Amino acid sequence: MQIAFPDEVPIFNGATLTLEFTAVVAGQDVRCAITAEALEDHCGAPSILEDDLLKAFAANKAKIHLVCQQALKDNAGRAVILRSGYFRVYAIAHHQS
């Protein structure tokens, strides 16, 4: 499964406290997101303020994309919301590989 991430700034969704971004899976745009909680827990965001979340995303983009790529592979390329648990599960799976 081919998965790519366009070089774009994620969009803050204040209603769901997520940053939304696009993954391109087999040539199709798939809307994904990461929660503020995951950005705080695993990417060093000091708060849920939009600016803090965007900075944490930018600083951890490769890590976020890696976890998202694995989640997309696991769910057949459907949209995913990355929560803290994803980072724990995929970190454990990565260390066992």
C-alpha cells in the first residue's frame, strides 16, 4: 500500500481538539487527525492551544506520519484519528520487530 503525506500545515479543529491532515493512500486523499492529548503526551505540546499543537506537530512530523502510516496499513487505508494509545501500541510493536 502506497502512503504519502503532502507537505501541508495541519488544520486545527477546535470542536474536536485535533489537528487534521491529509494522507494520500494509493492515490486517494484520506483525511486523518491527531488529538491534542496525543500531541501533549507523545510530541511535547505544552498545552492544547492551537499554536502549541502546530509547533509540536511540526517538530514531530516524521514520528506522527510513521504512526499514521502503520495505522492506515492496519485499517486498510481508512481515515484514522491518532490518539495516545496508537503511539504506545506502535512503539511497542516497533521495538518487538
